[in-house]
Amino acid sequence: MAHTVAKTFSTPAIPFDIRWQNRVYSILGLAALLVVVVVFATTLGSVPIPFATTFQVLLSQLPFVDITPSSPEVFGSPLSLEILETIVLDIRLPRILLAGLVGAALAVAGATYQGLFRNPLADPYLLGVSAGAGLGATIAMLIPFTLSWMSAGAVPLFAFIGAVGAVAVVYSLARVGKTLPTTTLILAGVALSALLASTSSYLMTVSSGELHRIVFWLLGGLYLTKWSQVWTVLPCVLAGLAVIWIHARPLNVMQLDEEQAQQLGINVERVKLILLAAATLVTSSAICFTGLIGFVGILIPHAVRLIWGPDHRFLLPLSTLVGAIFLILADTLARTIMPPTEIPVGIITAFCGAPFFLYLLRRRKGLAFF
């Protein structure tokens, strides 16, 4: 009997070590792939630039690196170095980096909500972020005077305020004393989302002049991205991701049950508040400049979980990298598939993501999400 028990508890050690190593190698491989994808996406556009030339331009910006990029021929004539650097560094690179930040933020926020609520259908917009941001952006587009913020107008500011405000209202409605019932929180989010969405729809119907612009923002896009937008989003996303990563272990414990997690020393209510605030911050700051990009927050965590497992210590960093890669590729496809017209990236994420997700479900049929 003792021999049987010892054998039962000793056999999982080797596969566990192998899984640990495989996940670490996967993180390193995805980080390298992300760099390749960034360079590759920078080469594509109305003016094609060779991969080697693009890599030289990016490498020349590093300190203590003295490289003069070669001037490629574009449409039969050589491209000047000044124009080359403008295209790569000022037009394409900030858009690609912002796409990576937004993809990483939405993927990690989705994984956080799914783990926090133990609900596979949870996404970053569950608590009214999308409805609040949509209403804020709609109001900003309809105000009869001009406002400017971060060289992008009032839309990002109003969208951010609307997203954060919606979650704050949901939190205040759902809180009961010192506890935050998960079911009540979700129901409050659904109800407020319906109210805000209907308000946005009403404003859209009574102001047909801005209807096209509002619809395009709601579909999501990274048009005319500037470095100022990247520097605005970057600290918010990095800070939120760091807080969420730090709480990966408590999030694992909370998958058992809130009462069991409390007995194991986890301050459940405090962890829920911190994770809700961090996930709301990264989601709101990510979408305020790009609009509502759907499907990333629900697709990427599930795909990562199906491939690498549900351990949040690896699920969160892997979702960060896969989300960034996915949205960069989706945005690259959105701006190059029908030149010179750009397709809203939200359409691409849904169109490309849904079949891939269904394929994963079919391939790993019977595997539980949690």
C-alpha cells in the first residue's frame, strides 16, 4: 500500500518538469517570433521594403550601433534614406507597436476575467468597458465644438472616461458590504452594458452625419497611429500587466473555490479588486485610441490554454505574446489586403479568429478549459 502511494505521487514529477521546460521554451520562442513579426509587418505596405533593409533601419536606432541602411529600389527608382526612415520609423512602426500593445492587453485582460469569474465566456468587455467606451466616443464625435487631447481629439479621452466610469458604476452596484459577489457583478455589467449600448444607438440614429465615423470606431482600427499614442498607452499597459502577472499564483488558487482560497491564506476580495482594476486599466487604455477590437480577449486565452495548459503563471505571459503577435498580423492584413482601402481590424480578428478557435476546439475535443 505504501509502495503504491509513493509511486502515485512520484510519477508526475518527470512530466511536470518537461511541461515546465516546454512552456519556458515556448515563451522564449514566441518572444523571438514577436520580433520577427514586427520586422516583417514593417516591410509590408503601399511601398514594399525588403526585410533586410527594414531590419537595418531598426537596428540603426539602437545605441552604439553604426549602420547605414541600404537604399532599395521602389517602382524602378532608388528610395532616399530620409524617406525610408520616415516610412519605417514614423508611419509603420508606431502602428505596429500599438497593435502589439493592444493585442497583449486584450488577451491578458480576457485571461484575467476568465480566471477571476471561472467563466470561459468572459472577455475584457464583460463589465461594460466596451459599452462605456462606445458611448464616450460617440458623445465626443457629436459635441458641437472641437477638443484636442494628445493630438488625437477628444475621442480617446471620452472613450477612456466612459470605459473606466462604466466599470466603476458596475462595481459600486454589485458590491455588498465588504464582499463582491461574482454573479451580481456579471449581471450588473450585462445590464449596464445594455443601457449604455442602447443610449449609443439612439445617439447614432439622431445624428446621421457622424454615423459612418462612429461605426468605424466601434469596429476598431489603428488608422494614423502616432508615437504620442504609443507613449500614452505603453505605461498604462505595462503597469497593468505587471500587476496581473504578480497575482498569477493567487489566481491559480482561486480556481478551486473562493472559500478554499480564503482558507489557504488568499485575501479573495482584495485580489478580486486589484485584478479588476488592473484588467480595466489595460483594456480601457488599449481601446481608447483604437476602438472596440473584438474576439482577441476571448480567443487568445482559450487558444493558449488549450495548447499550454491553464496554469496562470504561464498562461498570462504566453497570452501576452500570442495576443501581440495575433493583432499585429491581423492589422497587417487589414491594411494590405485591399489597398488603398483599409478594413477595420475588428472584422479581421473575428473572421480569422473564429475558424482557428473552432479548429482548436475540434482538435482538442473533450479537454476542459478549467
